[in-house]
Amino acid sequence: MTDKITEVQVCECVSSKYVETRRLRYKQNSIEKTWDYIVSHDSICILIFNVTREVFVLVRQFRPALYANLAQAKTVGETVDTTIHPGHLGMTYELCAGLVDKDKSLPEMARDEVLEECGYDVPVEKFEMITCARGGVGLTGSNQTYFYAEVTDAMKVSAGGGLVEEGEMIEVYELTLTSAPALMWDETKNKPVGVIFAFMWFFQNKRPGLLPGTGAQL
């Protein structure tokens, strides 16, 4: 189970291969200011729609930063009581996604992520770029590129789940068309805003006029 979390402790982050902290000093209208920010990778995410069974293909995974936020885990050396703060607090519903950290084109990286996380082998030319947007503008300002890909059951070549050697534990999650709004607006289900945006784009551009009601249950 990907939400079985134990022995949680807050530690000092001395170094990281993913992010670095910086402080920007500048003048704005002759007023001296500073702002702390994080240097991080850009990213890609993919809205996957299985046309064979008319379901969205999402991923569920444990996000430590979200868990720490909800558990109010802030003090270095603090041990988190997982009986009070169980692992499912940090589970999210997300689009298939990944960092831009390889010497490949964005569609090629999107193809790799879909194969690794969700188990579908999709030709590079089948990835449709939706748009790109800046995320975490007060913290990182990194760029995220959104893609759309249609898949069939015949394209499913593995169970997915991510790369074990990179520590990934990902659940493939299928969501019907009629259940999508329930996830979009259910505040009890953890998700990044990109999920809401991607679904709204889909119903506006791929299935106009077919946005179902919000009463569906997950």
C-alpha cells in the first residue's frame, strides 16, 4: 500500500539534488527588498484519456511535502505520530507528470513518463500540447508544460507504477467522464490545480457541452 507511512521524522535539509534555496536582493522603485526563492526544474504533465473505455488515467501517490503541511510537521527533530496523522493524508490525485531533467524533447519526456507511470506506450507524435504556465510564482516560478494524449487498451504494455530504482510508488487510477467533476470540486480529495485546469480544458475542447453534473461519486 502506497499510503502505509511509518517512522516519520522532520530533518534538516543540508543539500538536495532537486532544489536549492536562494535570496534575491533588489530595489523596487528605489526601495531595497529581498525575496527568498527556490531553484528547481521545470516540469511536464499529461492528461491521459483512454478512448477504449472512456476513462481518464490519473496517478495517485504519496506527497511528503503535502503530508508534512497537513501534519504541521515543521520542527527539526520532530517525530510525527502516524496514528494521528496517517499516510493517506498525503495521498494525491494527479496527472501523469515528471521533471524536465533529460536531454530530450518535451514530447519525448512525456512519452517516457506515461510509459513509466501508467504503462501505456504512446507514439511521440500523439502528444498534443495544451499550453504552458508558471507555477509557484512566489517560490519557484518554474514552467510547467501540459500535454494531452489519447490511449487505447491495446497501448497498455505494463502495469506502470513508476521507476522502483528512483523510489517511485505510483498507483494508476482510472476516472470516468461522469466522475471527473466530483474530483474537480471535492475539497477533501488532494490534487494540484492542474487537474482541475486539465479537465476543464478537456470538456471545453474535446467534449464541448458534455460537462456532467457535479453530483457523481468517486
